Amino acid sequence: MEIDAELAVVLSDSEERTEEVGEALGLVLGAGDVVLLVGDLGAGKTALSRGIARGLGITERVVSPTFVIVRQYRGRVPLAHADLYRLAEGDAFAIDMLELGEKGSVTLIEWGDRSAGIFAELDPLTVVFEADGGHHRRISFFASSRWAGRLARAGLADRASRAGT
């Protein structure tokens, strides 16, 4: 997967903290944005997704779409929350993933690295989770420079420097 640059790093020591980071990000996301979430099982992808949804004004309970592939939610900006875990690489075309981002939604894709090349033309933000086996997570944000200002507005760049990274 080709990624432009690491723009921010946040350290999280709890599920609640990961949700807070997601909420801050959700506040700066808009229609047509695509966010790819990458990390092992239990790394925090769905916790971040819950926070993003809260930042988008979604009040419904957000759960992993692993078995239904895509869940859609209504908020200030609609959210299409997808999970590619059960799909083979490239199968995202079969469920029209590209069209989700073009329909005025924020498109959030767990296991986004499985078909990252499909989304490259949409200039996605890629969020990579690294867990230490416990509660600590290193959450890295990779994207083109067009995302830098929004990550700064979300306070994520400041959080990275305060964490000592």
C-alpha cells in the first residue's frame, strides 16, 4: 500500500481515549472523505469508528459491520461504515465501495489495506493501529498533505507532539 506521509501520531491507553481521538477526527470530516483503518483484530478500529460517528453527530450505536459488510448511519454528514475483513482483495468493487464516497457520505473502511489501491484516487486518510498486546495503542495518520490542516484543526498534530513522538 502506498501512503504519502505520516502526518500525526497519537498514543492511546484506553478504548475511551481511542473514541475521543475518533470524535476529534469526525468533527473535521466531510462528504466524500474516505478513511481507511488498518490494524490487527482488537487494535481499536471499531472504537475509533464509534468516536468518528459521534463527531459526525450520529447518535445510533455503532457496531462493527463485519458480517453485513456495510452499515449506514445518518448524522450531520452520512456515514458509510464498511468492513473488508471477510472479503478477498479487490472484492470491494462488488459492493460499489467507490460509489459510497461519491454519494456525499464519509466512507470509513475497516481493514482498508485489503483493497487500498481501489481507493487511492479518492485521496484517503489511512489510520494505522499498532497495539502492544495490552491497552496501549499507537495510532498513526498517513495521507497526502491536503489532510495536514484538518488533522491540525482536530488537534491531532498537537496530541502527537505532547505524546513525545
